[in-house]
Amino acid sequence: MKIKNYKWILIAILLIALGIRLINIDWGITPDRAQHSYVPDEGPGYVSAFNIRPFSGELDPGDWTLIKGTFYYEIVGTVNQTLEITGLKNLILPNPEMTESVAVYNNYLLGRFVSVIFSLGTIILIYFLANILFKKKEIGLLSAFTYSIFPQEILYSNLLTGDITLSFFTVGVILFSIKYLKTKKTQCLIMASLFVGFATATKYTGIVTALPIALSFFYVAFNKPQIQGKLILPALKKASLALLAFLGGIIIGVPALIFKFSSFIQGLKIQKAYQTGEFLDGQAQLPGFIFYFSNIMLYGLGIVFIALILISIFYYFSEKHETKEAHIIFSWLVPYYIMISFASWMTVRYSLPLLPIFAILIGFTIHSIYNKTKFKKICLAAIIILYTYNGLFLFNFIDAIHQPTVQAKFTDYVETNMEINPEDTEFTFIVTYLDGLSHPPYFSYAANVLITEDIKEKPTLNIPTKYMLFSDLNTRNY
């Protein structure tokens, strides 16, 4: 599998990825009447992002209770104010008639564009990480392409949330950790530590990325047991630099914690309460480590990619388990997966940082099998068939995203066919549940709530259940 013109192929992959992500970038928001996104994950972040105006000294996100780190929102706020100051915002974004609804719509688009940029950046980092790991650019290209068409990643690269940004910094930490292992250059240690700070400032679960660079640091600092005593002082100096870089990343990403430290701590406590079940009960009917693959990731990636991920994990570990590079990768992957599996509240977003590593393992496995088999044409045909099959899944996925949200359909139906008192609390309650249907991981649970007999019997909700659920629900597998 020899390939020429790697740079142009990578550029082509990036252009394809960009096109796919821009096609459905405004799903769940409308410029004509929506005052908010129909995607619940975006609400708290929207408020925070546009509260932040760094050039005016406004660094406080406002509400620390629902956000899990502010760096992504700092970036969105900075980009937003920069475009406003330069007068470019209205030129770049559509809908020049600046009504309140259009302003909200444009702000959501801006935040989503930032997510798309980080998604493309992650593709580039995956290419370089795979090259460093395996010294084969073909694996880098295959890994980058695989990640670029993960349906689950595409969905969240179109949202105003920090999850894709966390994936970017996670890959960056692992990349610089392995570069430090190989080159022993202090700048790689500093960059990895800085990225740990950025990852933690983006989402507090990013602190787990400290494990790869800590392990790489240990391998480099104490790789000569016979003179360990002489290595302690240089190691301490480098460790101090790494700690300073980490703290610098935190301060850059969450500058408001300097003067809002109590709010920051309160936000951490509330997040802890969410994830330990004090505020919410998790929705999983299975143990978390099974639930992510059997429910969330299966619907978000498709059966082909899930099968390839499982095969590639075992294959890579069997081939490379003795290498230090493998230790560095799994020092993050395993603890992170365990951590999200034990969280009370499970959702697609938490599994997103795993996808870049899975894409690299898939690229390595497919490339290795192709080069080892004698039946290369059959193998190549099988690869094309598998990717084509999942490509059809991807386009079906995008088509489903393109459809009006369930809440939008329901609102249209109500406005056309029913007279409802807006202050009716029962009606509002049900609309909330319908809104939940636009939230991919919770389709089946929201549907179960909606089809109960007591709801169908309510006179103010005399709407056919089939219409409320829209019979295409089963095709909208996320």
C-alpha cells in the first residue's frame, strides 16, 4: 500500500471532512424564530461563551454550575469579540437582518465553526501521531480519514460544546508525550504539559491526560538505573518546568478562577454531585463499560466501526504491548474509559476523546493485515466494502440530522392544529420531553416516556403517538 503525494491526500481528507461538517452545521437552530438551540447540551455553553469578552476585561462565564471548564468558551468569546471589533462578523455569518433571533442563530453558528476548526485540527494531529508511532504515512492517512468520517464525531463537531476541543488537546498531549519519549527534548515536555493544562481547562476530565506525559517523563528521567541518583536533580528541574507549563495552561484556559475561585470550586462540587448520582440517576441499564459500546457508541459509529475498534484494540495490544509507546497510549485510554464508565450520567459526548485513538488503531490494524495477507486484492475489496457500508450509514446519519427536530415538528403541529395555553405546565413538561428526543443518546428513554397510556389520554395532548414519535425514529440511530 504505497502512496505518493501524502500532503495533497491529507489536504483532500481535510476538505472532505470540512464539507461534511458544514453541510449540517445549523441543525437544531433556525434563524427565523428559535431563541435557543434544540440541543440541550449547547444551552449552558452559549450563555458562558457570549458572557466572555476578553478585550473588555469580561472573563467571567457567569454560571459555573453546568459548564465543565471554560477554555473552549474563552476561545469562542475571543473570536466573537475579535470579529465584532474588526467588523467581520456580519460579513462572514449569514442573515444580515440582525433581529434578536438571527443574532442568536449567528452566535450558535460561530461557536459551531470553532468546533469544526478543532475537529480539523484533530485530524491533522492524528496524522502526525500515527506517523510517529508507526513511521508509515499510509497509516497516518488511513487513521485521519477514518476519524474524519466517524458519524459521532461529525455530530458533535457541529455543536457549541467543548468536547471536540478536548479531543484535540488529548491527542496533542499523547503526541508530545511520545515525541518527548523519542527525542528527550525539553520543549516537547513543556508542550505536552501545556496541553494537559489546556485539556483540563476545557473539561475537568482532561486532567487524566496528565498520565501519558507523567509516564513518558518517568521513562526518560530514569532510563539508566545504575546512575539514578545523579538523575534526580535534572529530573526535578524538568518536572518544575512541566508543572509551570501545566499551571500556565490552566490560567490561560480559565483565567476567571483567579478572581472567582470560590465560584470555580462551587462549580466543581456541583459537577461532582452530577457525576456521582447525587443530583441525577444515570440512565444506563447495563454496567457503564458495556453500555458505552452496546448502546452509545454502537448507535453513534455503526456496527462496522465498532467491530473494527474491538479488533484493532486486541490486535495492537498483541503486537505492541511491550513497547513504551503502547504504555503511554493505554495509560490514558484505560483510566479515561473507566472514569466515564463509572459516571452517573452517561452520554455520547464523554466518549469522543477516545475516537482519535480508536481511529489510529484501526488504521494500524487495516494496514498491517493488508501487508501481511497474500490476497491483497480481496483484502482491498473488503476494506472498500466496509468503508462504503459505513459511508452509507454516515449519509443516512447526516440525512437524519437534516430533518427538522422533533420539537420543531411538534411546535408546527401544535400551532397549526391546536389551541394550547402557553402557561399550561403539563404541556410545557411534555415539550421538554420532546426536546429530549433531539438529544441523540436518549432517544429510547424519551420515547418510552412518551408512549405511556396516561400521556396519550391527556386531552390537551390529543396528538397521535405515531406523529409525536415520527415513525422514522428507528432510523435515527445515533
